[in-house]
Amino acid sequence: MKRYGQFCPVAKVAELLTERWTVLILRELTMGSTRYNDIRRGVPLISPSVLAQRLKTLVESGIVECAREQSGRSREYKLTPAGEEIEPIIQAVGIWGQRWVRNRMHEDDLDASLLMWDMRRSIRPEALPAKRTVIYFEFSDAKKGMRRWWVVVENGEADLCLQDPGHEVDLAVYTTLYCFTRIWMGDLSLASARSSGEVRLEGEGKLKQTMTQWLGFSSFAPVRAPGQASGPRQISGSVSVELPKLVRH
């Protein structure tokens, strides 16, 4: 850990939190991830050794606690009371970034794994049929091996698969990673993307009609950049989509 040589609490916090990946690990913990593999799925580019080291530092700093699960097979990482106080700080950083920093997306910013992981934990099972529901996503511009995804929702839980789970697909979504990331972040409405042909849906009619109800969106999607009109985020000329309030998933 690099030190600033100052007693100021801002400097002391910066020493801890500005280490690369640390804020993203805390983001995953505040969003409910507790297992090592789940945290890594939210930060897919981090190396296993660096993740282990960052978690160790957070534990030693009293921000995270680590305990064995009852089965004894794996460890659980949870925020301590000190760590829980960081949650509104992480949320505030995200809101500020959505409003002032995230004005454009570069190709290197697109990550199908992160997008699908975020979508999986934001899906609202209560808005889907009581039976098992399988939603297939295909991103034509994603990297090889990251183009086809299946979300299986059953018994109130959503599972994410990179391999065909072998179940009948109820709804298929064909689009680009760039387009759906824009929809997820509130930059483009689903209705507008469907109207322009950027998103094509095949499957049950009711699932198509209620997609904005069960899909969920990024918790930062409602945040508007300076100069944007109040109300649902939308692109000029698009049909607006009501988005949820900022919530912990």
C-alpha cells in the first residue's frame, strides 16, 4: 500500500481505497456478493492473486470480515459495520460518475460478463411466470466465447449460464453488446431500440411486453447528466422507460 505521509483522514482513506480494484471489490460486496467466485465474476479482469490480496487487506483493515460457511467448503466475505458505512460512499461515487464522467463508452469498456452478471442479480422473478423461465441473449459484437448467454429463472432465483442448459427458451434477445449496455445504463430505451431494429425479441408475447418490468436496470440508470430534462432517462425521439429507484440488489 502506497502511503501519502499525512495524518489527514482523507489521505488515510485514499491510501486504502485507491489501490487498484479495491473500490470495485467493495462495490460487489455492497451489492450482495459474499463468495470469492461471485466477487470475481463482478470484477472479471482481476487476477486471483490480486483479489486474494485485496480481500486480505480489507479484512486486516476491519472493513470486511471473513468466515467459513457452515459446510466448511468455502469462505464468506461480508462488510463489517465500518464497511457498511462505505456503502453510501460507493453509491455516491457511482451517481457522480454517471452524471459527470460516463459521457461516452469506449470499446474497451464493454464487458459482456459484467453486464450479464449485473442483469442476473437485478432480474425480478416476481414479475415473471411462476414456471421456469429461460431467457437467451445473443450479442453479435461480443468477444468470442461471450456472445451467447442463458438466464434461467426458477423458484425465485436467477442463474446465469454460458453453456446451453438444455431447457426450452421462452424468450430470445438478439442485439449488440454496445446497444444493450446503453439500455442497461439508461442511455437508450428498450422501445426505441426495438423500433430501430437494434434489439430483436423472439418468444412469448407476454415476456416481450413486460420486459422492462422483470429485467430491471442499472441502479444508476435514473441519474441524468447536466442539462437533461427531469423524468425517465431517454434519447431524443425515443419512448421513455420508467426505471427503478436506486436500490441495493
